[in-house]
Amino acid sequence: MGGGVFEVWIGCIYWINHKMLWFILIKHRNEKKLFDVIVVLF
């Protein structure tokens, strides 16, 4: 099993999660509580 394939797979998951995070931030931009929760998690 090549390590490169695993790295690409992790990269794709990270990229998707990053896009979803920004989608949530933009969608709920005015909800300060949610923003605080996200900051704490990351």
C-alpha cells in the first residue's frame, strides 16, 4: 500500500471539512455562540 494514496485521501477529507467549516461560518455569521464553539474546537 502506497503512503501517497493515504496522504491524498487525508488531504481530500481535510479540504472538504475546511470548506464545510467556512460554509457554516458564512451561513451562521451572526450567531456569536456558534462562532465561539468553533473557535474552541479548533
